[in-house]
Amino acid sequence: MNPRWQATVWYRVADGQSVDVIHDLEELEDLHDYVEAGPHFDTVEKIDVIRVNHVDGATLTVGQAKTL
């Protein structure tokens, strides 16, 4: 697998603490399956998603992308 995205899901645990779980994703839609398979979704505090492995477009702007 060559992931394009990395998602970090933070879950609430005992005593006001949280635990983070990192998922490498090929497609954003795959995140749904990980969240559904994990602890109850009401324990999710937040989810951060970042783009990884984008060496060709690491500095691409929205304006530049419109001309592609």
C-alpha cells in the first residue's frame, strides 16, 4: 500500500485522557471503515487528516491546480 493520506483519530478514555490511533489511507473514504470498526464513534474527540507522499504537488496552490 502506498498511502496518500494519514488520519489521526483521538478517542476519549478514562480520567479525561485521550489516545490517538494513526491510519494510513489510500482513499479518504477508507477512514469511514476504520472509525466504524474502532471504539464507539461517540468517543471520538477529533480527527486530523493530512496528505502524505505528494512529492509532485507539495507546493501546488489552488490557483495552479486550476490550470492543470
